[in-house]
Amino acid sequence: MKLTSGVSFRAVAGFACQQGFLYSLFYLGSNRALDIAGVGVERIDLFFTLAFMAVAFLVVRFASARARNALLAPTLLGWYAVLLVVGSLLLVFPFDAGLAEVAAEGAIIGLPSGLLLCAWGRVLVRCPRFSGAREILFATALGALVCLLVSAVPVAGASDFLKLLPIGSAWALRRLSMPAPNAKAGSAQRADSASASQAAGETIEVGEGAPLHSALSVSMLVASSEERSATARLSVKVVAGTTLFGVAAGFMEVFSSEPGMVATPTFPATLLFVVLFCLAAAQLFMAMTSADGENGDADQGSLSFAGVYRLAILLTMAGYLFVPVLGGFGITGQAIVLSGYLGLTCVLMMLFLAIARASAHDAATAFARGFFALYAGEVVGLLLGNALECIQPEVSQPLAVAAFAGLASLFAYLFLFTENDYVELSAIATDIDSFDETCARISTTYGLSRREAEVLPLALRGRTSERIAAELYISKSTVDTHLRRIYAKTGVHSRQELIDLSESK
């Protein structure tokens, strides 16, 4: 099987627009400094953008399923893109703007950026085979390549083209559409709406495909305790490790340049390293397929995912180690560090998707929880970097900075978010991918209806008719009818024969 087999190229193109816009937003601007209480704070625009993106992630994280679906509705995503373009091109305040203006600019750009990123989580988790991992790598490489080519154009204002990329991102999201991430998540959303309506004393019509008509109440806008518990399945170790990676990145970001200069002077070199990283990482996915083109086992697949993580850490640590060495060769260690961090961000996105798959929960909340940890950590790193620069203003980039950031990343890799954690989570996600592909093949081969295709995986997992009815919010008799039809279409006579059939696929 080819590496590109089954890849959603529309998702690649759309997410490349998202990645390219974020790269241009974070790294292709200027190092704007602002005097606050007599203290010069560098990268103040990045600080507020990341802070408001973190606010957007918190909103998605704590919203109920119904409110979250409303926030991430396809019609609103188009308006978010328009807001981003307007905020990037027309509402950019003067370089010497005050604190309120810079904060407003961060809100205009940061909030919709965070919501678009959460919407992409829902789309990528439904990509066939490996849950969007290859789409993430290809899109990141494409987005970095576009930024590299645009930055090389010797025309003033050429980079303004990159500020139009959110339109492509929103267009792809709308075309790909966003139904419930999976049957279980969809049933949970229906059950949440039902319980809230019942608590309000409203009447609900229950039946196959019957809509739940109820008024929107305050209780339906706040996530239930069950939703919060499900979202909290994201490991505390993973969150802590992700936060520490963000702190290290933000800490280094302050020392990339002097105020008034280009924010990241070595970013073209970084983009080249990112493209090479993505191509090398993509090759590791070849290990997931056997010589005859069939799927590899879960252990082999999870080790390939872990190999991508190891590669990102290696690239990052190489940059930290060579900070004092490579300056004389025209390639700063900081360029390598940043490329490793961007590669690590790809790895983390794969992890967030794997967690969403393993928990059968909305990928938007997994993205929100994970990216909140990453960007909140980067905000803290920016504050620490500025504090250090106040203590040592005469030193542009002390070696202690690289040492601190490198040790923080190494500690996260060895003791918080370890490779074994990644192997375990990716193995679960790989097993789920194989199971989903088996269900899809049975549904296609035997012509199952949409509802029968929803019942099939629950039946194969050993759910009783009563449990299936509760999860899909239909009656038990309807479930039994669907099961009889599935048996007839597949030529089996019992649940065990149906399971045997799935194991032979």
C-alpha cells in the first residue's frame, strides 16, 4: 500500500491553509515590544494571540455538546475565517499601539483561530487510516513550503497573501462537513440533550431518526459532570508534558530577535527543516503496512507513531545542544529548535486524536484540552523569558536560556509524556482504526443501511440490545429489527457468527 493511499487530499489542502496561516501569524511578523509599568515586554502580540486562543480552547472544553456544536457550526466557521482575514489585513494597529489596542487585536485573531483549530480536530479524527496522522504531516509540510516560497518572494507585502489562508481552511471544513465524530459521541450528545430537556419537564419524541425538539436552556449550555469526566480522560502526565514543551518554546521565543526586528530571522531555515521532518516522519508510516499491502499489527503501528515522537525530540534536542556551535555556519541552533517544536506540535496533534479515538469522545474537546496546555505553557514561557531579559538586559541570548529550555523538554520526554505513554495510546487508537475499517468493509460489502451500520460495531463489541438502544436512543424492538436485517444480509444466524465474520475480514 502506498503512503498516500486513503489520504484525504481535501483535508490536507485545507489544514495546510490553517497551518500556513498560524506560521505566518506567529513567526513572520515583527518583534513588537510594549512598555508596561516601565518594563519592556517583547512579543506582546504573540502573547495576547496565544492567550485568547487559550480562552477559545477553554470555551470549547467546558461547553456542553449542544453549545459546542453551535460554536463549531459550518456556517460560523466561514465568519471566523472572514474575521481572521479582516483582523490580519485591516485591523492591525500601529506598531506603537497601546496595551488595549494590542489586546483587542489578539482577541480578534486569537479567538477564531482557536475555534477553527478545534473544528479541524473533528475533521481529522474521521480521516481513514491512522486517524488523520498522515494528513497532519502532509498538511504541515505543504503549509511550511508555501510559507517558505512566499517569504522568498522579493516583493514588499508578499506575505500578506498568507493572511488569506483562513478562507481556504474554512472552505475545506465546510466541504468536509462535521457530523458527530462517531456514533457513540453522537448518541451521548442526544442523551445529553434528552436528559436536560427531561429535567426541564419537556416532552421528547423518541424513535428512529426522530429529532429531539426542546428549547435551549442554561443547563444545556454548561457541560454535564459526565462530559467533564469523559474529557478529563486526557492523561495528567500528557497535559503536564505538553505544558512544559510549551514553556520551553515560549522561553526561547523571547530571545529570537530584538524589538523592532523580524520576529524570527531564521524562520526560512526552520521551514525547510520542518518540511524535511514531515517527509522523514511520513516514511515511518510505511512500517504500518506489510509487504502485501495489508495493515500491520497494532504494536508495529504504535512503534511507528512513537518513532515520529522520537524524531521530533531528537531534532529539538539537537538544536538546544548546537545553539553555541552553529552560529558561525549561518544556521543557528534556534532554527533547529523551532523546527523540532513545530514537528513536536504535529506529534501532539496525533496524540490528541488518538485520545479522542480511545475515549470515544469529541475530538474538538481533545484538541481544546491539549492545545490549551501547549499554548498556555508558551504564554508562561514568554513571561519567564521577558522576566529573565529584565534581569539580564545586556545579554541578547544567554546560553542558560537554551540550557533551561532543553532541560525542560528533556524532563517532559523522560518523566512526564514518555515514549511508553505514546506507544500505549497509539496502540489503542490503531486497534480502533482496524476495528472501524472492519465495520466499514462489512457495511459496504453487504449493503447495510446507515442505521444498521451504527448498530453493527456496538453488536460486535458485545452490547446487549438494551444497551444498544440506550446508546443510540432508539427502542429495543428497533434494535432487534436492525440486528435481524444485519444477520439476513450477512448470511449469519447469531451474534457469535457475526463476530466470527468480522474476525475473518
